[in-house]
Amino acid sequence: MSAFYVTTPIYYPNAEPHAGNAYTTIAADVLARYHRLKGNEVCFLTGVDEHAANVYNAAKEEGLSPQAYCDKIAPTFVQLWERLNISHDIFFRTTSDLHKRGAQNFLNVLYDNGDVYKGKYEGYYCLSCEEFFSEKELTDEKVCPTHKLPLQWLEEENYFFRLSKYQDRLIAHFHENPDFVYPATRRNELLNFLESGLQDVSISRASLPWGIPFPFDPEHIIYIWIEALSNYITALGFEVESEEFRTFWPANVHMMGKDIARFHALLWPAMLMAANLPLPKQIVAHGWLTKDGEALSKTRGIFIDMDGDIATYGVDAFRYYLLREFSFGNDGDYRPARLDQRYNADLANDLGNLLNRVLGLVNKNFEGIPAPTTPGDFDTEIKEMAQTTAEQLDTRMKTFAFDSALETIWEFVRRVNRYVQQTEVWTLAKPETKPRMGTILYNSLEALRYISVLLSPFIPDTAEKIQQQIGLAEFDSVAEWGHLPVDLKVSRGEPIFPRVDLKKQQAPQPKESTKPKKKTAKQETDLISFTEFQKLDLRVGCVISAETIEGADRLLKLQVDLGTEKRQVVAGIAEHYKPASLIGKQVIVVVNLEPATIRNVESHGMILAASGDSVVLASPETEVPLGTQVS
RNA sequence: CGCAGGGUAGAGCAGUCUGGUAGCUCGUCGGGCUCAUAACCCGGAGGACGUGGGUUCAAAUCCCACCCCUGCAACCA
């Protein structure tokens, strides 16, 4: 028995958890459960990263203190993990005393070892983001990419970590441990980055209102990434040299999305080196999820409807789909239609139906599970396949190939279906063949029990249901052929995955499930008074010329005749309208909007358009005199 | 030359690192079975592996060039 420590990142509780968080956490859960099954002592850590600037901002928007806001959001993560059957051992919050003390302690160690020094940090700073931006990220105008506000040039005393010092040791570590980062593409990417040179990183922020102060200089707050990464050891009680820490550190697997692999594979190990602590064994980064081919986006209302899909198909189907359909490490496209197919084909037809047909035969012909008295064709093949399936599963799990791991198990499921077919068990009810019938049914049930064991890390509820229906009072997790006792009373066999009739569900809403939601949310928050509305000066104008703007894919430069005057207006409609098609068209213009320069082109006003999936210009129903007011 | 990912049967994908009969699921066509959730089993059809060059006895796989798609970033006043 050995220790196995697996972690997810701590997630930002600035909003409720999303499908991406769920994906990472489910994958980590499978590993944790798999290693428990193998008899290892497992610690599975997940949690929330509460001292983030976006958490602070979200709290401010809701008029709550950051701590109160966290106290409200953190439970939504726990609730989701419960719903998804996540078997974490620790749900860690970075506002806990254990973490605060631990993070400070960790910093002290780095400081004492001489790898923290005071320097000057300078750059463009956005007051709203509370963030510095590098020259590279900015255009000539020096405005904040998100807030569009002018940035300030700030110089700030900061503490730095000597990351550069560890460059060579990191490179050596990458070479000596080819599996340090999974998948290989990510590893190569990071190795390239490493070899191009590392710079020291700033690890403090001066006088932020929300964060953990430096132990040796309370004027400074520990930079969020430094603080967050340290959770992997503080959660174990590193600063008190706890039993857990000695048992579980170094971690076996840090699981995460590919975007944060760099922090975990370079910065974190370097800090651990500086603290003379052993490095995690593997950094495992999975790909992104998209939805029906589109990137998930809160603002565009593209999200994975976890609640809906779980309600329709069940948690296990959701887990199964995520793990079976996508090759871990690559990006994956979440398609509800595919989930439906997987559910019906794999879970209902192959697995559920197999259990059902075997139980039916047992019930019809025997009092309980019959004894395997009469060997015959295919029996050894089935027994051996159980064994090889378990071995193959082991290989697949070592490389996080959850998809082919499940495929391997399903090959066995199909083989058992074939076994039932080949032997034509149902024809063997005559007295002279009944012992053989009993043997085949025993083997089939034992195969199903065996399968349930192999499946239990992936779809734990289903695994239990299978064994319950077979009649086992307690879950038997022994992957050894012949463990199934004889004479057990078998249940009647309610389908564990009733088929879902998609047509019934589909009819009501064809495609626009997301848009309305967005609108109602807007209406609630953004009510304006009539006086405010009156401030808008809207007028009818006519497009007299239109041309594209170099270097801008979405913009058109328009000249609009408003009757009394002509205006130049920039409009973001280039993807939907050809310049020529606009000329002569009547449009509605916001006239009293402050001028702006976009892409070096001046714009004096704004053209109204309906913008959803496509963009359609607003236009008077019939022609009206130019300059007519719209209200 | 902004960054990243991808182009393999009708659809969705694996295979590419470590060259050597092109594979999986769904769909489709034909057959079998009737124990079971209109489920299960057997068989078939369907592929210039984006394009062009190169290396090699041999290329989906290695090298070079190009084309096309999709995200992200920059613009959407």
C-alpha cells in the first residue's frame, strides 16, 4: 500500500462553478477512486482560491465584504461536488487560518533561504483591475484592455522571487523526468519556454485590501499565484510538519486545465526547490471544453447546462460522457446530442440491457444465483478476458487515457453480450441442460460484478446499483474472478439506464435556449428612467459611403447623411454587411454620443443594430426625411 | 508572420512522439436471435489520411512549403 495524493486547482469563487471546473474535478476524482480501489492510501484535495482580485470585485458589486461573499459562494462548489459524486478528502479554503499561517510560513522559508529580495516593479497599472500590464499587452493608447480606462504608470516596491536562478535545475528536471508534464505536447511547449529564459517574478502587491500580508513586511500582500500554489502543501499542514504532510507530500498528480500548466510546472517547482521540498511527480493538464463547436463564454451565454443534462441522464451519464468522449489532454467538444447517443448506445443498450437480460433469466429459472457446475465453451475466454481487461485498464490509467480505459471495459461488456448470444442460454431451460444454463448465468453475473468493480472509479453510483441488483448487500470491490457467492437472491431488475426518448425532449425549444435568459437578467439590473432615455438623441440618417478599415475584421467606416450634416461613423458590422450593400440605406444613428477613435478612425455616433447570432441594422419601416428624430 | 488548436469513411473522434496490412463509436445496408430497455449477435458498403514537394525499400506518421477551418487577443461608440 502506498500513498497517493491528487489535487485539483483551487478555483476562483467569483462566480458559481462551471463545467470546466467540473471536468477537472471529475478527472481527479476518477484517479482518487481508482487508487483507493487498488488499495492505496489516498488524499484528494480541492478547494477555492479566495484572495483573488476578481473575488474582491465581485463582492464589491454585490455590496458584500469579500469574506461574506466567499462564505456565500464557497458552498456552491461543495454542493456541486456532492451532486457530481466527488470523493474529495479535503475541501480547502484559502481564507482558513491553516492556509494563512502556512502561506506565510512558506514565504518565510523562501526568504530565509535567500531567494526573496526587494526590488522595484514598474509598469502600467489599472486601478480597476488592480493589475499591471506589460508593454506587450497594450496598444499605443495605454488603456486597460478590459476597462478601456487610461492606465497609470506606477512604480512600486515589490518583493521578487529568484525564479531565474532555478532555470537550469528545472531544465534538468524536465529531462530527467520525461513524464513530469502530461501530455507531451504541453511538456515540449514548456520546455521551449524554459529554454528561452526565465525572469524573476514579483510575488507581492503593495497594500491591497484583500489578501494575506507578508510575514516580514505587513505592508505587502502575497501575490495571488504564490499564495494559491502553496495551498497544495498548506492544506496538508506543512508548517507544523504534520503526519499528513509527511505521508502525502510530494503530490502524485496536480490536475488542471492547460491554461495554468505553466505556473504549476515552472514556478511552483522552482519555489519548492527554493524551500528544499520534493517536487510533485506529475503535472497533468487537460484540454478545453467547447459547446457545439463554440467556446464557452459567460457574456455570450454559451455554457454547458450541467443541471439540465444531469436531470435528464443522471450524474453517471454526465461523468461517463466527459471521460469517454474526449481524449484527455486534447480539447473536447461537448455536444448534448452526443451525450444522448452515448447514453443510449453504451449505457442503456450495452451495459444496462445486459444486466437486465441476465437477471431476467436467473429470476425465471432459478431461486437464486446458480452454482457454476458445468463448464463449457467460451467460459475460460470470458474469465481470462476479465483479467486482461483489468490489466489493460491499469495501463490506460497510467497515461490518463480515460477514453480508451472505458473503451477497454466496454469491449468486455460487448463480449459478455456475445457470450449470452453464442451460448443461447435462454434455450437451455430443459432439465438436462439446466446445470449448463446455471453456469453460463453465473459467469455472466460474475462478469457483471467484475465490470462494476472496474467501473466504480468512473461511475460509482452505477457500479453500486449493479451489485445491488445482483443481490450483494455490500459493495464487493475485489477484482478476482469467482468472488461472487452462489444462491444470492437477485433483484427483479429495474433498468439502471432507462432509455431516453430524445424526440420528446427536443420538440419545445429548437435552438435558442440561452438568449432569453441573458435578456431577463439585463432587464432586472439595468432599468433606466424615462428622463435618462430622453437624453439619447436618435435620428434617421442615410449611408452615403462605406469602406473597410485596414487591420480590423469587424469594422466599417461609414459616412452618414443626417439631413443637416454629414457624419463619419465607425460600425462593427463588417462581418455581416458588405460595404456596397449599405449605400443608400436608411439607418438610425445615436447622434449625441461622445466621439471616439477606434482603430485610428474617428467615429461621431453609433448605428443601431440588433446583434445576436447575426447582426441586423435597425431601419425605419418606410423612408422618412433625413434627420427625423426617433423616440 | 499576433497567440493557440485542428484538417483521417455520412457524423464525431483515435492513431502521428517510437514510419511497415487505416482503427473506434454512431449512422447506413443485409442477415440472425427473440432471454432483454424496439435492446443483443453476425456480415457488408463507404477513406486521394487538406494540397504540393522531399527523405526512405516503405509516410496519415519524419522534413519543407502552401491552402483551409476553429478558438483567443485587437478592434465592436
